[in-house]
Amino acid sequence: MNHLEDLLSSLLVLAWMVEARDPYTGGHLWRVSRMSQALAENVGLGEAQVARVAIGGFLHDLGKIGVPDAILRKPDRLNDEEYEVIKTHPEVGLRVLSGHPLLALVRRAVLSHHETPDGRGYPHALKGPDIPTDAAIVGICDAFDAMTSHRPYRKGMPTPKAFSIIEANLGSQFHQDLGRRFLELGRRGIFDHIVGHSDVGIPLLECPLCGPTLAIRRERVSGEHVYCRNCTSEFLLTREEERFGVIPTMKQGSARDLEPEPDTELIRRLIEESAQRVAFPELLSAP
């Protein structure tokens, strides 16, 4: 890797570690990145812009590093005061990146992915055309993944229902044209291999004892131990091609077993895909 790629890798690792704090959001960054890339390609953005959107999709929640665990891991719906804390994460993300050489690359996605066309989003209540395209794309994919993913207080909804909600809110919560393009792709099954997965060919597994996501890497094989970082339980992994399962060992993981470990192979592939699209200096200067 060159210097810029090393810098990007360190940011992606940081984002992965932030995501690992919440036991229910495993694979969220990967899914948002992949769906955002597919939508950016569909609307005809240039190669540099597509790469930038994919990277922004992975880094959009970087600011959740500033959200306390008591809120991020709360097993119930947030109250108004707690939601106000959550709403600080776009600006916290911008502050985390302040002075970073790659700030311009992902600023729009990090800061503005919760802005909405009707001006009721945050943090700056931007309206319609004032919302950057990068942010509008990532915002649609982020909302869809939130709707279709499990939370401690509710099951993820079926994709047709999530599509219907997006359709009902085009022009208000979601960009009209980008939202329609997203729905067209989704209803054609373009996202089927992304929804409910944490990597290509790696479906999400839930802890059978307490419910959160078990993070399974692509290179894992049958017989290896995996651990729930929520209840600390140990499991044996079973795998036959793309069919995965876990068997409780009735043991608990040690502190070392439960350490979050970034998926460096997944991150390497994301960087390689971006580098294949465009040279990194050109990526930084993209409009």
C-alpha cells in the first residue's frame, strides 16, 4: 500500500472498531458501503465518485465513537434525551477527521447522511439540493439497513416493507430520484446478497443465547471457536459452503477471546477495489 492507502486503512479499521462496540450492528458498515456503491454506479456517477461513496458508506458512523456505551448498547428504544446524544455523531465524526489528509474524501457522507430533503434532518437541517449526493446515497442505504436489521427491542422488518416505507417518504425523508433508483435495484434483487450478510457469501448469525450478531469472518472454518461479545458465550462454528451454524460449548470466552479484532482482509479488499477504479490522488480531487 502507498501512504494514502495506509491512511485510509487506518480510518477503516477505526470505523470497524467503533461498530464493534454495538453487538447488534455487525456488518452494517459493509452493507451500507456495498449498497451505496451499487446505487452510485446505477445513477452514473464517475469512477472516482463511486469509490468515494463506497468509502463514505463504510465511514459514515465514525462519530459514534463519542456516543456512550449506555446509549449505544441500550436494550430498549431511546428516549428523547438519548436520541439527542445520538444526533451528535455526524459532527463528532467530522471533528474526529479534523485535519486528517482524507477529510475531503468522506466529509459529505460523514457529516450529512442524516439530512433529509424536507429539512427535518440533522445536524444542519439542509434541504433538497443542498444535501450532497454522497450523503443522500449513504443516507438511503443507512436507513434501509437499519430497518431490515435486528435490534434488541425489535426484529428487522422484511425488505418489501422497508421498500414501501422508503417509497412513501420519497421527497421528504429520501431523495426523490435516488430513492426511486434504490427501490428499482432492490426490487430487482440487486441487494439480496447484501441484506442479512456481513461479507460476500457470509450470512449473519445470531447468538442463540442472547440474540446479537456473531461476527463471522470469511476465512473461518468448521470447528473454530466464535464468541458472543454480549453474553461472552463460546460456540463451535459449523460451516458447509455458505451454510453456517453455531453449537454452544457451555463455556465463556476469556478477556482475550472477546477482544474486538478488525476484519483486515475485508478492509484490504475495499481499498483494492477503490484503487482499481481510480488513483488515490485523483480520488481526493474528485468533485
